[in-house]
Amino acid sequence: MKYFLIEITYTAPLPDIDETLSLHRSFLQTGYDKGWLLLSGPKNPRVGGIIIGRAPSQEDLEAFFLNDPYNQRGQATYRFVEFDPVKRAAILESWLN
């Protein structure tokens, strides 16, 4: 597996984002159920979000996020930053291995 920081940047006004939020969170749950997502939440200030995830490849992760309602409605852009988690808290071992 490869590990990523996914940065979401809103391109739509917050009222539009708020209308899509429950669909977005339901979509994210599919990633959690799949074992691909570890953490997610909004940036502060609320101009987008941050996700820590993993996938077999960046292409697989990008394909997954094509189904995000924010993406399908043209409300956000995505940046995928691959990294190697060489240091981590012991609590993360089961997710990383």
C-alpha cells in the first residue's frame, strides 16, 4: 500500500458545500469501510479538508475520489501527496501493516 495526504480545496461557496456535506461524509465512509481512510476533517479556516489515506496506487485513490460528491458537483479540487510513514505511534501499526 502507498500512503497519502489528500488535500481538498473548496471551489464553491460554503452554502453549496454544506448542502453536499452529508453526501460527502457518506462517500468517505465507503473509504473507511474499505480500509483506505484513517482520518478526515475540515481545515481551519473552513476552506477545504484534509484526509490521511492509503491505496494500492495514487491512480486507484484518484479514481476513488472521482466519486466524491464534491468532485461530481464541481465543488472542490484535490491534491494527493504520497509519503512514507517511517515514524508513527504504536497505535497505528495495525492500519499500516
